[in-house]
Amino acid sequence: MMNKQMNHHNHHSEYHEMAHHDMNHAEMSHEGMDHSMHMGNLKQKFFVSLCLAIPIIILSPMMGINLPFQMTFTGSDWIVLILATILFFYGGMPFLQGAKMELKGKNPAMMTLISLGISVAYLYSVYAFISNQFLQNGHVMDFFWELATLILIMLLGHWVEMNAIQNAGNALQKMAELLPSTATIVNEAGDLKIVSLQEVQVGQFVVVKAGEKVPTDGVITVGKTSINESMVTGESKEVSKAIADQVIGGSVNGSGTITVKVTGTGESGYLSQVMQLVSSAQKEKSKVESLSDKVAKWLFYIALSFGIGAFIVWLLMTKDLNIAFERMVTVLIIACPHALGLAIPLVVARSTSLGAKNGLLIKNRQALEVAKKVDTILMDKTGTLTEGNFSVTAIKAFSTAYTKEDILSYMSALENNSSHPLATGVLKEQKKTKQTIPVATDIRNIAGVGLEGIVAQLQLKIVSVSYLNKNQLVYDQSIFHELASKGYTVSFLLINGEVAGLIAQGDQIKPQAKKMIQALKSKGISPVMLTGDNKQAAVAVATYLGIDAIHAELLPEEKEQIVRDYQKEGKTVMMVGDGVNDAPSLVRADIGIAIGAGTDVAVESADVILVKSDLADILHFLSLARNTAKKMLQNLWWGAGYNILAIPLAAGVLAFAGVILSPAVGAILMSFSTVIVAINAMLLKID
Ligand SMILES: Nc1ncnc2c1ncn2[C@@H]1O[C@H](COP(=O)(O)OP(=O)(O)OP(=O)(O)O)[C@@H](O)[C@H]1O
Ligand SMILES: [Cu+]
Ligand SMILES: [Mg+2]
């Protein structure tokens, strides 16, 4: 629903209001419903419904059994009818609307099942009321008690689940605080200064490098780029932007470096966090149908066919419309998802909070359900298996026209505009020389290759070795192989199209990496390395870690293609990455996992974020997911499985043997399973 609203209100002044609003309000989309669905304020709905439900529960018997605290008096039937009617329309509305959406999409699921339950309970009870009050044909049992508790428990379940998602979102915000929450401002003289977001003022100019998050709302004054505004507008495609175009704080800059004149500040930073939070919650439903919805759909069809079947058979057998009607209603009431409605939300709530405590931010809870099928883990090298903390090990100049110092200085001029780990290494080296960095213009990021720009009227390009090979550019092979075989990453500098020099950089393998690879292998998950780096450097790292499958010198789209290739082979793929070049494959993979310290683009694209950037947390995630899936399955059995027996019995399948499930026994089964489901969810652990 945020999606829709954001499209309507495209002025940042209105963002502010919404941002505050939505943190407190329960307007979250729920799985099983269209994004544009309003759940309304669930917390408020729950408490108002509680006040309506208590008198109903006291004044009307549960499926005909009188509980000790219950009572009736003349006219109490009328009170129950009035309260129940208000409750049905007020408390039941989110579910009825949800069902409408599901049926429109020809995909009945949880909302439809709940709506069927409450509608049948309500309509039949009204019929019972009329019959008991005005027609003299014996007492007809009503289901007002069931109606009230069903609505209450469903509201509670959805509120709990929504809270779980919001808490995960808060953790996302916290994590975003750990990430650089700064902006680079630039003055008239062209000096760059990094300041915290709060210090940025309207009218100032900020530089946004490729892959960075746009810090504020503003207008582009220099450069052109493509920008992904999906977290703000919900439109998940890149939009090209050039001078005079508006950018929105919180969107993610694509491949160009731009300068932006700030038009909105302060809360736009906060706002972007909220937007991400909401959008990630919304993204949830997109991938696979959740287990609970599948069960709900089945239960819906089964209940409906058994209900109608029972009606027809009993009508033919007894020729008594009343008996046939009562059988049908009993079936539909017994199938009601009292426990099912809590079974999954409680597990999700427990699981996401456990995850957050252990440094796992689960943005898409489908990841928990899919994890047990994972048999292939694709891992990026730089920044994921290695620290991405480069230091320069060699600088070479290939002709006498330029010195090593020139190579370093020219490269720094470009790297000053990049957020790639390799850029940081070059700039560290440049700093030692105490020389000022020349100014570069027209900078463009070439994903998976490097970047280009103009410095002192020279056309400069920093590229990888595969770029040289692809374009048949001549370079000193022996120097390259000597450096690469040591595991170094080598970046070449082209000046006006000629290979002028190179810089080699070394990185350290993360200490936890080797153990994690072993653990994954012992779980039967095959590790594969995907890297944009050169083959030799990749082999060096992979051999040390014990990874047999390597794909090197990949462009971002090739990484994504490899994910698809594995999927085509029938593999379930988990992808772990940190860079801009990993983003497409993170989205494509069955589960995308981003390193928390990685680029914003990667973090946005992932289903799970390792907040502490600790690789061991991949194993924790798998363990949490396995236990969560187990709990979900158990809870589905406790919450819905008993219907396998209860529904046929309620339909009267064993009537010939004198066995008819009385509604009272059905009610006891139902409450019992609700309690079990709740306790079971709380017992979830990571081991
Ligand atoms: N900013 C940059 N500075 C220098 N070289 C770069 C830069 N960006 C890319 N390159 C070159 O392009 C290659 C591929 O870069 P890419 O970002 O796709 O992968 P990577 O970060 O090296 O490795 P991985 O895919 O394992 O993270 C690098 O190895 C490097 O040679
Ligand atoms: Cu129920
Ligand atoms: Mg990387």
C-alpha cells in the first residue's frame, strides 16, 4: 500500500508526514494480500474488538456448551446480536477486504479462509437468532462465541506478525546507522568534504558516487546517471537522470557520479530508512507462496467441498433442510483457522527477533522457508571472502612518458570518485605521497570493469585485465602474471587508449572463511566462487579456502547469468555478496545474502543481511532457518492438521457407525491446538 501512496504523493513535503505516521501506525501490508490493501490500525482494532467480544463471550455459549462464567438474561440475545454485528463489520473488515483481493486474484488463501469462517459463523448465527426469536421450530444453536474469538485471535495474529516485521525494520535502521550516514559536500572551489547528514543544508551541493545512496532530495547540476528509486516510489526500475532532473533522498545511484543541489534535508535521511523498511516488508510476498497460505488454500477448498458435500448427502438422506444445513455449518466452523492464524506469525515473530539478536537481518521471510533446499552457495570474492581491505603492492609504468608517480596520481584522480574497495587502496597509497589529487571530470563507472574520466585533458580509464583481453589491447603479460600469481588484484590505467601502467593490490582472506567453507561442505552445500577479479587471484584464494568451482573475470550480468544457470540445473542457490556487481545476482538467487559492511546497493538487493559482516552468521542463518521451518511445519500440523480427522467427522462420514463429531468436541480441539501452537513457537532456538 505504501507503493501506491508514494506514487500519488510525489512531493517531499508530504513524505515527512507519512514517515512519522507509518512508524506508529499499523498500516503494513500483509502477506496474502495485495500491496494496496489497508490492514487499518490493527492494534486499535484488536483492543476495540476485545471490548466488543468480552460481553459476547460471557453472554453466549460456546457451540452450545455453557461454560461456568457464562450467563444469559432476557434480552441478552439482542445485546449479543448487536455487538456481534458491530464486531463482524468492524473487526472483520480487514479480512473481508483481504479475501476480496485474493478472490479477485483467483488465489484464495488465508484471508479467504478466515472470511469464510467468520461469514458463515455470523450469517448462520443471525439465522439462528431469527429462528429462535420468531419461529417456533426448536432451538437452533448459534456461533456468536466462535465469531468473536475467531476475529479476536486473527487480529492478534496479524498484529503480532506485523510487529515482527517492524522490529526487523528497526534493526535495519540501526544497521544503516552503522553504515556511513554521511554526505560529501562540494564547494565552489571544487573541494570535497565529508560531513554527517544532519549538517547538510538546503542550497549546498553534494557529490554522489556510483553505487552510493542519494543522501537528500535535490536537483542534479553535474553529471548523468541512472537511479534506482524503488525503495521510494516502489517502481523497481532504473531511471536515467541528467542535469536538472530531480533525485530523491534514499534512492540508490547507479553507474555515474553526480553533483546534486540539495532541496530537502534532515528528515529525508530518516525518511529513506522508513521507506526501505516498508518496501522490504512489502517485497516479502513477491517470490514464493508461503507455506501457511498454501495450507489455508487447501483448507479452504477442502472445507468448502466437504461442507457442500455434506449438505447434499444429508439432504438426500434425511430430506430435512435443517439437518443438512447444520452439518454444513459445523464443517465450515470446524475448519476455521483459529490456530492456523497464529501458527506462522508467532514463529516468524520469534524467528526474526532471534535473528536480529544474532546479527541476522531477515528482510524477506521466505528466505527462512527456502533455506532448507539450498544446495549451492555462490560467493563473491572481494569483500565477501576477503576483507576488501586493499593495499598497493606494486605500481608499474609501461613507458617512459609517465612515471610511477603519474600513474598513481592519475588513478587516484579517478578513484576519488569511486566507492569500490580497490579505490580505497589506491587512495591510501596516494595519501602517503602528500601530493594533491588532480580533479577529474565526466566520471563514469563501468560495472565489473572499472571507471573512466577526464584528467588534465587526458582520457583516462581504469580497467581489469579481462577488459584488455577482450579489446585486444597490448600489455606486458609477464609482469601481469607475476603479480597475479601472487594473488594480487591488478588494475590497469589506459591513457588516451594506450595501456600506460598498472597498480597491483593485495587483500587478506577473512579469518572465518575457511572454517565456514568446510562447515558448508559438510552440510552438503557446494561452495562456488564468483568474482570480477582476475583468474589467478581467484584461484589463489579458492585453493586456500578449499573451493573447487571458480568463475572469474565476471561482469555483473555474467554473475547473474551463472546464478540462473545453476537454477536451470535444478539447484537451489544462495548468493553471498557485498558489491554493486553482486546486486543483480543477489536478487536473482533463491536467497540473497549481503554483507552488512557492503555497498548500499547490495544491502538493498538482499533477502538477508549479515549485520556484523561475520561469515559465520551464514551458518547461523541456515540453522535458524532449519529450526524455523521445522517449527512452522509442526505448527501447521497442530494448527490445521487435525482437520484431516475433524472435517470428515463433522461432515458425518462415520454417522452410520453412530460417530458424529459434536461441535463441542470440535471447539475443544480448536482451543487446544491454539495453545499448543503458541507454546511451540516460543520454544524456537538457534543451535
Ligand atoms: N574502482 C576500481 N578501481 C580499480 N579497478 C577496478 C575498479 N572497479 C573495478 N576494477 C577492476 O575490475 C575488476 C572487476 O571488478 P568488480 O567490482 O566486478 O569485482 P571485484 O570487486 O574485484 O571482485 P568480486 O566480484 O570478487 O567482488 C577488478 O578486479 C579490477 O581489476
Ligand atoms: Cu476455530
Ligand atoms: Mg565484492
